[in-house]
Amino acid sequence: MSSNEYIDKEYLEGKPAPEEKKPQRPKKKNGPGTFTQILNGDFLTREFVLNNLTFIFFIMLLLLLIVGKGYYGKELSQDITQTQKDLDEMTADYVEAKARLEEETRRYKLREKLEPKGLKETMNQTKVIRLRTKKDE
């Protein structure tokens, strides 16, 4: 006996304790096992399955929706990856074009290109002409 079990007073006084009962295994049925019934399809004829056929179809519909959701999520993930690659490529093209534009519009290059046309860079400071309007007064 373990120390947590109830000890009868009569047992302590010397009377024999009642025998402990061992749990009995349920007896096996002579019919085919559950696994065999599933493989044979015999479980489909049972009354329980026939009464709950609408619920079973509902569960099957939910399983189909879960599978469809998985495929949709995978497709969406691939679309996001492809769009990110396209965006990165366009960003690289933009940076390259911007660098070329900055290089071509540098002050010394513009001076070289406009000199054959007779235009020269002024050495005087730029002056701003401001007109006074009635609002300023």
C-alpha cells in the first residue's frame, strides 16, 4: 500500500484488509475490428453515420476550404515575391537613370555642349528683379 491510500481502522486492529480489485480489460468482440471496418467501408452503413451525414459533408467542405486557402496563400506569396523583384529592378533602373542625368547635366558638360552655339556662362552674379504689388504696400 502506498502512503496516500486510506487505511481502514479494522485493518490496523488486525483484521484482514479487503483485497484490492485489479482493473479488468474489456472483452473483445468477436466481430471485425474498427480498422477492418473502416477499410471495408462497413462503418458507413451504421446508423450513427447515416444520421450525421450532413455534418460529415459540412466537415468535408471545411477541409476543402482549408486546402484551397493553403493554395491561395502560396500563390499570393509567389505574387508578392515576383512584385518585389520587379520593384527592385525598377528601383535600380531609376537610380541608374538619375545618375546618368546628373552626369550629363553637370555644369562643365553643359558649358562644353553650348559653346559651339555661341552661348557662354556668365561670370556676373544673378540678380533677382522683384515687382512691388499693391498687396506688398
